Amino acid sequence: MNRIEATFKDLKQQNRPALITYIMAYDPDLATSQEILNGLPEAGADIVELGMPFSDPMADGPTIEEAGIRALKAGAKVSGIVEMVRSFRKNNNETPIVLMGYYNPIQNYGLERFAKEAGNAGVDGLLIVDLPPEEDEELYNITKANGINLIKLASPTSNDERLKLISKKASGFLYYVAVAGVTGAKSASYDSIGDAVFRIKKHTDIPVAVGFGIKTAEDVKAVGKHADAVVVGSALVNKIAESGSKKALEFVTELKVE
């Protein structure tokens, strides 16, 4: 059983959803980013999404786009992000880490090299926002061979036929984008999220995480009644930019559903 499976199994016994927190690697710099990453589990994060900055982040709103710019200026690179995970694993071998980003940096780095190094460092999942399932066969096979779950995305526009296709290769958990648009957009209604999760679960047995537009403890609690996991990204990235690492970790503690 891998770390993602073990985490969801444990949380099911606790009858609570997973809190998944997203931060951008190297934002605002490597040292601060590593400090926040290391502190997230104790603060209350059950799973961590670590963003890989890209110069053309088409799925991201202003908050995460600006974080990516800060990260690139701070010298972010794929090998350095993998080393962040390796450093994290020195003191934490339980909390799953999912790398999230775009295909171009990984392709340029070399798919096999990336998957091997990431797997060895302790990466549990990979979420590529601009790689549709029709074109992911090579990456799917390579990540699977290196013990990395390839996390798939579904959205409000995903019909049943599309969900069947997505579910065939989904592993770890399936990430439902609650609103059409970029990260940091307004929240979807809780009822529509519940309906969407119900429909998705007709096609897959793996956990369903819901993200995009989730900003408050109230959002986390309400969405968590329907989903197996709740993702908070832009709100946390914004807190890091405005208030620094200590306040950001305190914010994560406020979000956790007991």
C-alpha cells in the first residue's frame, strides 16, 4: 500500500476528509518554501501538492501565476524541487507529496530521468494540468513503473463518456476542478459539488478530491461532506505572499476538519 492509499484508508476510519494543501516550490525562495513544506503536516495537511513553476501557466489565476514568477526568479528548477522532496523525507515518510505542474518542464528534463529521480526522492503522485488522457500513455507507463500515481483531472464539463476515459488511468485520487476557469476562481455551489462527486463515483472507486475556489474553513467543511479530500491552493499561496510562513501554517491549522 502506497502513502496515498494509506492516508485515505486512515482518514476513512476517522470519518473525515483529507486536507490537501498546495504551495509553489521556491515561493518566495527555496529556504522559506522548504520550511513551509516541512511544517505543513504538523499544521494539519494530510497530503501536500507541491507546485512546479512554469513560464506559461495557462490554468492558473493571478495568485499562483505570480507565485510561479517569484519561484522562477528565486531559481526554481526541476532537480531542485525533487531535492526539496528528498529533504522533506528525511523527517517525514508518511505524508504523501504530489507534484503539480505542466508537461513542458518535465519533458525537457527527460521523462524517465524525472520519474526515476522523483520516485527515489519520495514523490507519490504527479498531476499534469495540460496533458489530456489521450496523450499521456508514455508518461503514464513511466510513472507507474516508478511507483508514482498519475493523478487525473475532471471538471464540470466532463460528461460520462469523458469520465470513463479519465477513470481508466486515474490512480491515487481523482481531482475534480469545482469551477470552470483558472485557479483562485469563485467557489462552486456546495450542492453542485455533491452532485458532481456522486456522478464521478459511478465511474471510479478511487477517492475524489475537490479543488479550485476553496478559501475558508467553512468551504473545507462544507465540501468535505461530499468529497474524500478538499484542496486549498490559492488562498494558502496568497497567505504566504501576504503574511509569511508562520501565518500560512496557522491558516492551515484553521482549515482542518476535526
